[in-house]
Amino acid sequence: MAAYLNDGMLLYLDHLVDWDTYFRWRKGDDADVPTERETLRVICDTAAEICASIEPAARADWEESARLENGEVRVPKHIADGYEKLREAGIVSFGVEEEYGGVALPGLVGNWILQMVARADAGLMTIVGLQAGVALDIQKYAPEELKREWLPRFATGEVQGAMDLTEPQAGSDLGAITTIAREDGDATFLDGEKIFITNGGCEVHLVLARDADTAEQSKGTTRGLSLFVCPRHLPDGTPNGVHVERLEHKQGIHGSPTAAIRFSGARAWRIGTKGEGFKAMLDLMNNARLGVAAQGIGIGEAALDEALSYTRQRVQFGTPIGEQPLVKNMLAQMVLELEASRALLYRCCALLDRNDAIAARLARGGVPEAEAAELEQMRERNSTRVRLLTPLAKYMATETCDRLTRWAVQLHGGVGFMAESVVGRLHDDGIITTIYEGTSEIQVSFALKEMSKGALFVVFDELRKELDELEGEPFDALAEKVRTGIQQILDASSALIQDFGYALLSARRLADAAVDVIAATELLRQARVDERRVDLATSWVNRRMLAVEMNTKRIAEGDVSRIDRCERIIGVYEAS
Ligand SMILES: Cc1cc2nc3c(=O)[nH]c(=O)nc-3n(C[C@H](O)[C@H](O)[C@H](O)COP(=O)(O)OP(=O)(O)OC[C@H]3O[C@@H](n4cnc5c(N)ncnc54)[C@H](O)[C@@H]3O)c2cc1C
């Protein structure tokens, strides 16, 4: 069984991130980098130890759901106990800055912690993930007074957070939000209904609502939306107008409470600029997308461990089934997909961290003009890359989770289909990762939009630079195959310009091809510092560059009539 703090993470902790630059930019030239790195290691070890201890109760009480008692949400014991262990160790809201009482962990390390929590208890991860994300949004957008009020309480784990976007008529399309925000003097009040709100019984709600004074003009669009902090209690301790109407019964992640919330004249405090709440919420959503990607990886890892141990001990035809070539290939493919998804996710998180460090360096001042201009340029390019890598990382990690958990069920045979099967439950938990924080279809559509704005060129430019730096065998030959894949994608993408409908039709293929070459480059980077990973990178390149060729050939056909043919095909069935 892979360790909670596994090689895939240690590679980045020990080799693949330039921590020296990161800490000097973030904290100044006198940063004590060895001590900082040691602290990261201790935090990761602690998280790994806690998560391993959380896992047995989470598996045993998987069916336990949250309950609603007199308007208050009660989470199951395994969730409350797990949360308390993390809280006591100071591993909640891990992005909160030191000045507000937090530990300000790099995003990459925070992402590992979420992955570990998800592997142990996918339901608990949703609570910890949202708490960290909501705190980050308050830190970035709220006025100082609100930060001082809430962030120290997030850092100690006293309060938790929820993100309230979805309404019955506004799911993927948040422009349809109708929850209204009315100003009365200096105060603002919310009225409306939100559904599917994870951890909706918590204290601090971040709510996306439509400003009443511009509601008519902005109707049906994401303009005119503002973001609000809306607590369940007012400063004097009396209840605010935030009501938990009901909790949903779900197919998986039972320990995570999913609530319908009614706001009736709820006092709220705006964060960020009026009418630009959607932009601010995108920050939280992007962060949450990387969190859900971590959740996918964590659940996938748990399923892979189960599959490996079962196929070693289950004997059929006189040998363990894991010795059958077909099964061996499935297991190897599961490892490959998991490692490739991880590679893409970590690449994205590390870029975000680098940008945070650049921002801190520039904010401290005293940077010579030429260097500051260079840093700004780097930050801009990194932001462009992150905007494309984030939806791709979420898409890839969560689809991988779905496939891995499904294959883990398959490899358990009939046992996998039993109600109490761990892998069956992991599959039930994993499906949601491809749906919330934007479905897979929404992620690939977002990615397409970023590509059309030029992000693909920036991302590929960086890949080519990295590939050109690889030397010696087998790297030369592998890099050449990836370079060919990149060129095939660029050539094929010109077929998308002619028709927007055709571009949307091809968005999944294009996303698949893009993640294949990006993950390939990152796996090669890993293999350069850890020779045990050369086989991983080789196999990924050999398998996936064939898929890139196939996908890009299909895109390059540019056959716009396929959209109508889809319609006719559906018609054949419906008329039958
Ligand atoms: C357990 C759970 C927890 C959740 N937690 C939260 C939370 O904490 N806060 C919150 O605000 N929301 C939350 N949600 C809501 C979640 O984010 C939405 O369910 C999700 O965004 C999809 O919206 P929808 O369910 O309305 O589906 P729809 O938008 O109706 O989509 C249905 C299908 O149509 C597809 N589709 C829709 N539009 C397009 C398009 N333009 N192109 C291609 N395909 C499209 C979708 O991909 C999907 O396959 C949660 C949901 C669940 C189930």
C-alpha cells in the first residue's frame, strides 16, 4: 500500500519545486529556507499520520449521514472526530496568513493535505476543503475589518465555511442566479434560496447574489452579481436570517452535509467590488476545483490500493489474479492514470504558488525596476497557464477517479458489487467529483475558452522549452514524440476556428489531447530526477501519443455536419 505521504509528493517536496526561491520571494532574502522546508515536512508527516488514523472509522461508518435537528446540522461521529484531530494539529484553513493566526502553507502542500484527507474520508474532505477555500477568498477580497473578524477564527478551526452559488434554476449557468441583495443605508440583506450547499449548517456562508438596484439590467448574466459574507449569527450573537431547510440524501459522501438554504432578510457584508462578485467567486471556484481534483486523486488512490491488495490475494485458475497479463495491464494503467493526473495537478499548484511568491516579493517593494518588470511578465504568463491548467487538472483528476474506482470494482468481481464493498463505496463517493465545482463538460468548455484566448500557445511554449532541455536516451526519443503530439494539436486546432459549435463538440477531445502532452512533459521531468519513473513516463508517452494522434485526426476533419448527424442519430432512437 502506498504511504499517505507518498513518493509522488516527496518528489516535489525534495526535488521538483525550487523552495529556495519560493521562500525568499515570499518571506524576504533572510528567510530560513532549511527550517521552512523542515516545517513543511513535519506538517505533511502529521497530516499523513492523522489521516491514516481517520480511515478505519470512515470506512466502518460510511453510511452514516448528517442529521438536521431543530434547524442545526449534526455531522456523523467519524466526521466530527476526524475534523477535531486535524483542528487540534492546526491543519485546517491552511492558507491563512501568519498575521491572522494561520500557517500560510503553499497551495501545493495544502492540496496534498486535502488529497490525504479525501483518501481517508471523502466526506470530511469537503468540509476541510471549503473551509480553507472560503478563508482564502475572505483573505483576498474582504475589507480589513472583516478579515480581522473571521480569519483568526478560521485559522483555529472555530468556524467553518460554505460556498453558496447553486439555485434550483442556476446550476452550471450561474447567470440565472436570482437571490437578491438589497441595500438599506449601510447594511445589505439577502433573500433567496440556494440548493446543494455543502456544509450548509456552518457559520460562514459566502453567497453570490444579485444586486437589487441593477437586477433588471443584469438579469440572466453574471454581471451585477456580488459576493457576500453572510454568517448564521449576527455580531451580537442573535440568529441571522439563514435557515437550513433540509439535508439531501445522496449516493455517496454521506458524511458531508448537503443542504438547501433559505436566506430571508439575512444581513450580509459585501466583499470585493459591487457587481464583480462572479470574478471574485471564480477565485474560490478555481481553488475549489483544484481541491476537488485532490479529492479525486485521494479517492482514486484508495481504490487503487484496494485493487492491488485484492488482486494479490485472490486466487483463480491456481494463481493470484494479479498475475494475469490482462489484470496486470489494468493495474499498470490505473497507476499511470493516477500518476499523470497527479503530475498535471501538481504542476498547476506549483505555478500558483510561484505567482503568490512573486506577488509577495513585489508587494514588499525595493525590487529594481527591470527585475520588477520581468517578475510582472512572469506572473502574467503563469496566470495564463494556470487559467488553462486548472480546468484541465480538475477534469483529468476527477475522470481518472471515476475510471479507477470503476476498475477497482471490476477487479473485485462479484465481491466488488456487494453493498458493503469498500471499492463500490469509493466509486459512489468518486462520481460527484466529476459534477460539483463545474461538471467535466463545463471544465472542458472553460479550457476551450482559455485556449481560444491564446493560453494553449503559452502552455505549449513552456512545454517545448522543457522538452528541449531533456538529453540522452530514452529522453531524446520520448521528448520528440511529445513534440510531435504538440504540433498535431496545434495543427488540428485551426479546424476549430471556423465554427463555434464544432469547437464545443470537439472540446473533450481537445482537452484529452492537451492533458496527454502536458502530463507527458511533467512525467518526463519527474523521470529525470527519479529513474524509477522512467518506465512510467515511457509508457505514458507511448500509449497516449497514439491517442493524441487519433484525437487530433478526428478534430482536424473539421466536419461540422457531425452536429446535425448527432441530432439525427438521437432521432433514430427516439422514433423507434
Ligand atoms: C453533493 C453535492 C454538493 C454540492 N455542493 C455545492 C456547494 O457547496 N455550493 C454550490 O453552490 N453548489 C454545490 N453543488 C452544486 C453543483 O455545483 C452543481 O450540481 C453542478 O454545478 C451542476 O449543476 P446542475 O446540477 O444544475 O446540473 P446542470 O447544470 O443542469 O447540468 C446537467 C448536465 O448538463 C450538462 N451541461 C450543462 N450546461 C452545459 C453546457 N453549456 N455545455 C455542455 N454541457 C452542459 C452538465 O455537464 C451536466 O452533465 C453541489 C452538488 C452536489 C450534488
